Amino acid sequence: METKYLFFTGGVVSSVGKGVTAAALGLALKERGFKVAVQKLDPYINVDPGTMSPYQHGEVYVLDDGAETDLDLGHYERFIDIRLSRVSNFTTGQVYAETIAKERRGDYLGGTIQVIPHITNEIKRRIGLAAKETGAEIMILEVGGTVGDIESQPFLEALRQLRNEVGRENCLFIHVTWLPIIGATGEIKTKPTQHSVAALRSIGISPNVIIARADQDVAQDLCDKIALFCDVENEAVIPMKTANNLYEIPLLLEELGVGDLLLKKLEMQSRRKADMRPWKKLADEIKKEKPTVRVALVGKYVELQDAYMSVREALKHAALANGAEVVIHWIHSADLEKEKSWNLIKESDAILVPGGFGSRGVEGKILAARYARENKIPYLGLCLGMQVMCIEFARDVLKLEDANSSEFDHSTPHPVIDLMTDQRSITDMGGTMRLGLYPCALQAGTKAAAAYNASSVDERHRHRLEFNNHYRADFEKRGMIFSGLSPDGRLVEIVELKDHPYMVGSQFHPEFLSRPMKPHPLFMGLIKAAKEKAKK
Ligand code: GLN
């Protein structure tokens, strides 16, 4: 079968759920028996989001092969339940870097290098590569940003060209827009959608489907108006009201018949009936009245929850599987240093310290770990959260007062967290950490081994520093258990406290492998322990 392409573009404003919509429609097509792959095209000039501040970009989502990617790839993996690879995300930065390298090598034989055709060719080459490598029958391509942005133009132009190369019958343009509501009159407006479609048409692209997002129900006559003004068929205007919960979106799109509509427009037959029962069950579970567990998330980017997208979702997955509703207390670690927000910590049934970089707020995280250890509050530390758990233990239990990570104090006499020798000579920031999937051997009889119910697991990493083996014996003597190690025993991957209901830290990021239907064992362990605590 020839590969079919679904091109997702955004109109009016960003952050209206284009990525989630693309992911949920990927699920709809997978459920109909097709091999689906996804690719996100990001128009910014960074080579990848790995070097960007989480304030700017939200979370950096890490794949098995160590690619540092856009957080939308998290939506794709969670909804479609697939494992993506490096080809699934590329940026303007990568496209230009490759093109300029070719030019320097002389590959263009003296030609003048231009956006059309050289940049657009490189974009199309990367799309072709992903189609080939994934063997997808249906490729979903999401263009980041909003139509009208200068930087997304080469991407849209490349898609326009691709449409002619693969044949119009083999692709659909799906435009996701936003219908604002005027507060004074409560009226829903379609004009911005009309303008964004006009902008698309001015570069030669007419959308086949318009998904009109709104905070309210959109009446049929408004859909018909959009169809008329934007030159799409009436049935191809999909009114999509904001869902109460992310995981209701696949059901919503199913009810609206979008999966079948896409196949019809691609002149394809569904291979089987979509089985949405597990999603229905999940949605029903979400709606049920449940006991709450309160988790304090102590981070440094808490003003922007997107910075902890996968952590938040993993907490939700584990809570649902435990028949509980998670309430997250977002706590700025720097506040804890200033004696602020402790009331929220005290009102929580568990503490989670996520990953992070740089010294700002790190002492507050250490205080949170101390509180969890001393008061036997369930604790999960992710990457930096595991490192602060070790620093706190060294300072207070081993009495190594100045213990620290060499990331925060170069001259600490006790670098319990330190750079590995192979990281010492690296000066470049981009893509140079320990990244991606690594095996971890679980030590029998530990909480970690019990949670996973396995002897070995593979988990995704994104960090530079490691536990310093020089201190291992001392830690063990005082009740820290190294429950997960690299298979050669050299790297500490999971630590846990002996005399504590659940104080576990992982050097990797378990949140990237949690799925709505398959919650992550370490998060399950945390929520179980938190539920116990809440009961008391
Ligand atoms: N900054 C720490 C390191 O590089 C932790 C990284 C993280 O939390 N992802 O090792």
C-alpha cells in the first residue's frame, strides 16, 4: 500500500490541542487496523529543544534512542501507545544545518542554495526517511506553530509540493483552529478561522478538514458557515468542544465520526471496527467520585505546568489505576528555602521531586527530601530528585555537611553526585548527556524489584551526573539501598530507603514510559503508599 499522509496545521492561536488531536486521530486509525507513524515538524531554529529553557518550551520529551524532542511526542506515544524514534521530530535548525553542511562539502556543485528547492527538498527528504524507516501506512505530520508565522512557511511549502508528488488522493490537510467567544454577547466567532484558512489558501493549500475547537458547543449553522466561507465540505467541519479531560478526546472524536471521515476522504476501507472500550472504561473511571491523594510536586518551573507534562500525566495514570484522584500541589522549591509553602507540603500525602538543571531552588528540594525522610512521607525522586535525595542523606545521616553535587558546588569536599570521567571533557551543551534507553538490573527483595515485578528493565535517561561510587558502602551501611544498577554494576540507577514506607529515587525518567492504560510501576508504588498515608 502507498503511504497516506495526514498534514496537521494550526490556525488562529497555538495551544488549542493540535498535538493531542493529531495523537487521538492516530489512535483512531491504528484502531482501524493501520500502521501509523507520527512526525512533528518544528519551525524554530534550535537544533532540538534539549537546550531550551522549560519556561520557553515546556518539557523536553526523551525517546528510546536518546532524541530530545517536543512534548507533543509524549502525547503521540501515550495515546497511540507506540515507541517513536529520532526521525519523528525535526526542526528548522536541523534542516539548515544539514543543508549548509552539504553546501560546504560541495554537494551542490556550485549552485545557489535557496529556500525553494534546497530547504524544501531537505524537509521532504526527512519526511520520506520517516515514512521509510517506520514502514507506516499512514503518516501523521504535525507542523508546529500557527499558519502565518514566517518560520513555518518553508514547511507548508514543502507539504504543498509533497501533495503533488505523492498524489492528492493520498493526502489530507487537516486544519485545527480556534473559535473565540465574545464575553459580552456569548457569541462564537468564525472570522479568525476564515482568515487563517485564507492565509493557507494564499500559499496554495486548501484544507480538506477543519477541526474547529471551542470552549462551547458549536451549532450546526456555524459549521455550515465555516464550510461555505472556507471552501470545505459541510461534513468536514468538525466542531470540537474543549473536553473536561484529555483522555476523553479519543472518544469525543470517535463520536464525531472523524476516524471514518478521514478514511472515506482517503478512499480507504477500515480493516476492523475500532475498539474504544478501554478508553471508555478510562473515561468512566475519570468521572467517578474517588478518594483523593495529594502529591506535592516540588520543582523550579512550576509556573508552567507544561514543563512537567509527562510527570503530571504519569501521576494521573497511576492514581486512576489505584482508584484515586490525584491533586497536585505545585510548589516552587525556592519558596521552601524562604519558609514559604510548607503548609502545602504538610497537607500532602506524598512528595515528588522531578528532574532539573542548575542550582536555583536546589536547596529547597533537599529540604523537601529531608522532610519526606524524617516524617516518613512517600517520596519519589526523578533524576535530580534522586540526586537531592542522596545529597540530603549524605548531609544529615552520614554527617557530611558540605555534601553536594559537583553540578552545584565544584569544590565540595563530598561530591556524592559527580561527573563521570567520560563527561568531564565535554564542553558542548546540546545532545551530550547520557540520553535514552539503558538497562537497569533490579536487586531482588527491594521495593523497586517488587514494584516492577521484574529482574531487569529498560528506562529513558537524560542527565550528565551520576552517583559517586566512592560513597556507596557508607550509604549502604546507614540504610540506603541501591536497588537498581547498570548490568555491570557501575552506575547507580535506583536508590531507596530501608526504613521508610516508600522513598525511592531513579536516575532515569520513568515518566516517559507511563501510559494511560499501563501506569508506571514506580508511580504506582508512590500512589499506593500515598493512599495508605491518606487513610491514616
Ligand atoms: N542536572 C542533573 C544532571 O545532569 C539532573 C538532570 C535531570 O534531572 N534530568 O545529572
